[in-house]
Amino acid sequence: MNRLLWLAATTLLLAGCTIRLGGPMPVEYRTVGWQIPTGTDAADAAALLVAERARVALLLADADTAWFYQVAGASGRSVSGPARIGQAKIAFLGDGEPVGDTTVALPVDGGGEIIVHDALYEVDDYRYLNLLAVHFGRDLDVRESVRTLLRYIATDVMIASTVVLAVSTPDVATGDEVAALLHPHLRDAAECDERAAPGDSSDGLVRLFFGPEARAHCADARRLSAPNAPVLMRVVVQR
């Protein structure tokens, strides 16, 4: 009897160790970043999110708060925001409520400021998804603005978080510069778009970035055939 009890206890212990060693499974978030044209019907915007099975959306639009809530309601998503960044508003739509969210104005060395909208979502008891959005205006020093953003991420974003960042820029050149400066820290979703030609980018569109690579990878990304070519990224939160 004692031997049987010892064998049973040993089996349970080994099983428990196996579960702990395996850890949580990777979780995929189909994520849409979209600078939506003025006048777009909320039902049409929601229809795209539903068709693409988006769990998360980072939406930039020149619209009132009620419009964002209409999109959220029609797509079955919760809203963080909207907050004004640049000439439009940004809102995050998720398949759950954020743990917390905020909008901050960060002074940039040399003058001006960047507005960052920030929301934290719980993946499970151990992992988090942190959504960020920022607009880089024409009159800002891009290099100093990126440094300001990275300092914010380093000090205010949980170390256990996977970051998805939406960046709005006034032109392609600014977007390319931002992507190059962010590259050591966050990857451009365009890098995992096998359909895009090298150096291909779209004028005036929101770009999506993700990272760090130790906690996340991009399974795929592509531009969708909708006004302003929204980007769909399949970001995977790793163990």
C-alpha cells in the first residue's frame, strides 16, 4: 500500500512539473490598424473588422465619440478612448475591457510634444498586451520624438507586456524614418508582409509595430483592400 501511494504521489508530482514546464500556449491576436476616411459609415467600418475576425483594432478617424462606440457595438468590441492625437481621434477596440488606459502628452526635447494613447489588456495571469498609438506632426524633430516615445515605453509599459504600436505620420518619408529609429526595439508589421515589395509603403497611413521579439512574433501581415488600405497583422503573444 505504501509503495502504491508513493507511486501515485510521484506520478502527480511529475505531471505537475510537466504542466509548469510547458507553460501557457501562444495566443494570436488578429490586429487591424486603420486610418479611416472621413464620412465612413460606422456599420461599414465594423463590417470590415468582423470580416477579418479582428480581436483588436487601432482606429484613427476624424469622428465623434459616438461614432467609435457605434463601430464597437456593431463589431462586438469594447472601446478604449477615443483620444485626440494630431488632427483626428484614436480608439482601441478589444475583445475585452482594458485593465487600464490613459492618454499622456510627452514633451519633446527641442520643443513640442507627442500625444500617446495607452491601454493595457490581460492575456492571462502572466501575460499582457499593451496597445499604444502616437501621431508625429510635421513640426516635430522625429529623432527626439522617437526617443521620447521609447523612454515612455521603457518606464511606463509593464515588462511582461507585448507591445503593439500604431504610428500616424504626415508622409511616407516621416514614416520610414520612424520605422528605422524604432527598428532596434519594435518591428514594423510590413517586415512580415510577404506580398509587399521591398521598401513598399503607403502615404498617410497608420503603421503597426510590435515587440519585443522575445515575447512576440508576427505570423503574417498584409494591407487590406479597403479605403486607405488598413493593415492586418497576426501578432502572436509567446509563452
